[in-house]
Amino acid sequence: MDHGIGKNIADMTVLITGASRGIGAEVALRFASVGMNVVIHYMNSHEAANEVARKCLELGAKAYTVSADLRSKEQILRMKERLENYGLYPDILVNNAGISHYALLSDVSEEDWDDVMNVNLKSVFLCSQMFMPYMISQRFGRIINVSSVWGISGGSCEAVYSAAKGGVNAFTKALAKELAPSGVTVNAVAPGAVKTEMMDRFDAEELRQLEEDIPAGRLGSPQEISSLVYFLALPESGYITGQIISPNGGWIT
């Protein structure tokens, strides 16, 4: 089923930012499982990105790695030009790159604020702006932003992170309205607690208490998040746009 765009999902190209580990790596593998062209973006984790690419190749996909500092428009432009040299024009953009930040607001420096905003919010703006013209020109595209439950409800000692992810959610809703007439959807996935390296700061007792607070009684898996991202990328999901979907086990509703 190509929904009139002349392209099956297996023939599409997906760019996933921050895909060398965690949710981003799992998203890359999910798209690779249907044989797509998978572009794995990373900043510094060269070996980890290559390992994800190797796994994608084993699944029968074409995989590419690209490095860029997403705080820099110039570096994103260079990344886009490198992809075009390979003949790759992303039909699907997954804005996943992000950093966590945990501190009392009284301890947050201006540099901390700028860094979290630039990596978690500015990069979403820059990448969307850079890659959406091709989607608009072919009247099909998917922009999927990986947000957080804290962007919806706010997290204690995570004011800066919550503000950035709340910005991602508002940006998602606004851009969805702007691009809907062009056949491009924009959605956000806002996970709750997921078993990734971001949870490493919790000790065993804290994790146990967290699981008790979650009605489902457990943390989410990266695979569960990647399946939702994949669903939103499908041509059949074209009537879903401007949505903030939070897979969180009933923790925050």
C-alpha cells in the first residue's frame, strides 16, 4: 500500500538523530526490520553508531552513519549535503537526540539551561526546518519528535529538561498545523520511565519505588517505544498529526 506517494515503506529513508544507543538505536533497528534506508546520526559515539549500523545491515536494511553537532545549523547542513551525495532524502525524520538534566533549579547555571535547550529543543527546530522541504515537495513526510512525560506534567528537579520537552510538544502541535496541507504529519512520542542509560542514576531501591508508582508495575522497554514511532511513520497513519502520545504504563494520564 503506497497511499498514492509512489513509494512503499521499505523504499523510504529514515533519519534518526541520537541513534547510537537507547531508544534511538532501537528505533533504527525497528525501521531496519522492514528493509528501509536507515540513517544513524550520532555526535561522538562513533563505535556505538557503527555497531547499530551493523545490526541494521544484518536485518537486510541499508544503513548509513552520519556525525553532526545538532546545536549547529552549519553542521546539520553539512550532514544533509552528505546524505544527498548518497542520494538519500529522508521521508521520515525522528528527532530523538537529547540529554537529561537533574538538579534543583537553584543549582542550574545559565550554561546548563542553554545546553539543555540547544540539544533538546533547538535541534528539533533546526532538523525539522532543514529536512521538511523535501517532504513538502513530495507531499508526504513524517516528523516524529521524541519528547518525555515530563514535557506534559513537569518533573521535580527537572525544570530545565521539562521546559525543553514542553517546548518540543508545543512545537510539534504548531508545526503539525502548518504542514498538514502538504501531507506531512508531525507527532511526538513522550515516554514515561523506560529502561535506558537515562535511568542509571537511580539505585535499586529507587527503581523499585518508581515501579510501584507506575500502574503497569514496570518500566517500559525501548522496543515498546520504537514500535509506536514506527506506527506513526506508516503511510496509514496519515490522519494522525499534532498528537503527543505518552506510553507510560498509566503513570501520568
